[in-house]
Amino acid sequence: MPPSPYTTVGRPKSLAAFERAQRLIPGGVNSPARAFGGVGGTPLFIANAHAQFLEDLDGHRYLDFIGSWGPMILGHCHPKVVEATTAALHRGTSYGAPCEAESELAALVIDAVPTVEMVRFTSSGTEAAMSALRLARGFTGRDVVVKFAGCYHGHVDSLLVSAGSSALTLGVPNSPGVPADTVKDTVVLRYNDPQQLADLFAAKGDRIAGVMLEPIAGNMGLVTPTPEFRKALRDLTHKHGALLIYDEVMTGFRLSYGGAQQLLGDTPDVTALGKIIGGGYPVGAYGGRADVMKRVMPAGPVFQAGTLSGNPVAMAAGIATLTELKANPPYERLEKLSAKIEAGFTAACRERNIPHRFNRVGSMWTLFFTGTPVTDLDTAKTSDTDRFARFFWAMMDRGVYLPCSQFEAAFTCGAMTDADIDATVRAAAESVALL
Ligand code: KE4
């Protein structure tokens, strides 16, 4: 990957750090989404993060619109999260035995997410999605699962087909190492296509264990579901006895305190969660109807386990984060700040006659460089990714850190101020002029 001209200027410490990391870690990163594969150049190595800011090794400070890919809705080092985790550290970091913090966070999640009656914690969103899928198959006794092109549910073998996020960015939607047998029961449909879903159920309805989707998608860039699509999902899964699984790892506690399902008024059977519920620590969760969740071992026969599931320090971070979100909901202010970004970015593109689509729900948004309405993976892929890469680096050089791919959602941070948003809009106007 040739170093971008941007990164050789003024960021030599990141360059050196990346060169060292590449000798030690595949691709120099512990997750491909961070490798800047979609924008070229060298990933910036972060020295520290506070509130709405990231600071790289070379001392440059950026407004952080990636927020660790979603978790940091309150901003970095939120005092209440720091206080809670510091206290937890001194009580021991991992027990391998139950503790009350797990029930406390479970109670907060159940109180917040409308359809979750019981919940099990994992250590990542991938584990949550994988376990939800196994549970659907175990509960129904069926094998076929349905996902949608452009939706990403973590690196679950049976779901790494037309995955979104970095798999899409890196142009390898079907990963090597996934045996054909593993995905033979995975059907991939088009997002927002109710007819295709109806046709599948007509043909295989009695074999479908579950249908999994991002209820508001972020991993092909931000894509919203049509009411017709959502109605078909719920009606067809009900009619045929399949489980409807909402992957809210990204949207949970992000779009409202009750997630996308509360915003939309939807009633999935199982929900996968992650990111914000860990407040920056490794936490995933899956939950839903009590009759379904009671099939999870040791209450039921469906196996799932994890050494660090329910980790007491991670639980403390999640409890502090959700308690703060409940006591001081940031959603109205995030809506206002994000609406200003949408207005400013679209005005800048219009002024320069640059084809664009700005998709947004609350504080999740994507500026697509295409003139085509973006409603699914195919239309997302009409975007000019080279233009996005130039925009990304131009914004970075103006102190704004965006997601390093056209096919991701940006996250407005709760610690951002009106002045931060005004600066971001100014940076966009200058950057768009260079495209
Ligand atoms: P994790 O295993 O990365 O915690 O969660 C997987 C996952 C599941 N479901 C949804 C809807 C997700 O967005 C994710 C992870 N999101 C990506 C970015 N879009 C994480 C970034 C990365 O892989 O480094």
C-alpha cells in the first residue's frame, strides 16, 4: 500500500509505527477496518483520546467522527466511565464467576430495549451475532438463515458472504477459509427488496431458522429500511415460524435509548448488541423473547460460553455509560448537531456540482459520492470511492477524522460542540473544493 502524500507530510511517527506494526501484526492492524484500505495511505497511530478528540503520535488533534466505530457516544474518558472502571479495577479485573454487575447491566439493557426480556453477554458483537444465529437454529430446529448484502454481522463464518464493513471495502466479500458447506444454508438477499424475501419464504419458508439484518444499516454506509421491507420481514417470519433477528450492535443505544427498534416501533424476536453497551470495553450481548433465550445453556441446550463474558470492569463501563445515557439523553442534541453537518456537507457539494447523497439517521450518517439514491449495496457501490478517499484525507488534514471507508457510517459524538460542527462544515467546504 503506497504511503499517501498526506501521511508522509507531518505524520512521520505514525508512518514509522505502522512500518514496525506491519512486521509484527498481519497488515499492521488488529482489525482490517483500521487499515485505511479504502482510502490509501498510512493509518494514523493514536496516542490518546479525550472527549471529542483523537490525538495521533505526531501530536495532531482531530475531531473524532469514528468514535471507535460507534461505542464512544459520550466521548472518550467520560468522567463517570473513568470513575466507575477505576473503582472496578481495584475490585479485581476478572473472576470466572458471576458478579452482580452482570445483572445490573442486564437490567439496564432489558429496561431499555423494548423486545429484550432476557440477555446474555459476550465479549464482542461478532460473538453476539454468531450466538443469536445458533440460537435461532437451535430454537427452530431448522438450518437456513437469511442475511442481506451489505449488512455486516462480524466475522461469523456462515455470514461472511457479501459482508459489509471492511470485507466490502477490501473487495473480498467472500472470505477464503470459509468452507462452501458452512455457507450452503446461508441465503443472501437484497436489502429493501420485500418481493425477493417473499419469494424465498414461498420456496423455503419451512426451512428458515432466522432472518438477520441491521435494522438501519451502517456497514454499506448508512442505508435506511423502507416500511414495506420492515413489514415483510415481520409478517413473513411470523407466518413461517422463523425468528427475526435485529443486529443492533451499531444502532443499539446510538439512535435512541431503545435503539433502532424503538425508533421504528419494530418487534424483533432476538437482538444482537455491542459497542455502546461496553462504553469502549469489549462487550457484546444477545437477548430477546424469554421463551427463546431460555434455550441458551445452562437454562437450555444451546451451547454458548466465554471466559471474559460479563467481565466486571467491562460491565462497570457499560453500566456507567447506559446510566449516563438514561439520565442525560444526548439524542436531541446529537440530532441537531448532525442535521447541521448534513446541511453543511450537502450545501458544499451542491455549490461545487458534485454528485452526492447524504443518508442519515440521528447521529449516524454517510456522505456518498454518487448521484444515485443509496438504498442497498448495489446503489452504495455506485459511489466514487476515489473521490471519497480524497475527501477523507482533505478532511483529515483539516483536523476531522472520518471513517476510513465510503462504506461505513460516521458517528457524531456527544461531546462535540456547535463550534466543533461549524469547524467541520468549514473543513468540508474547503475539502469539497479540492475534489
Ligand atoms: P465486533 O465483533 O467488531 O465487536 O462487532 C461486529 C459487528 C456486528 N454487527 C454490526 C452491525 C457491526 O457493525 C459490527 C462491527 N462493526 C465494524 C465497523 N462497521 C467494526 C469495525 C472493525 O471491524 O474493526
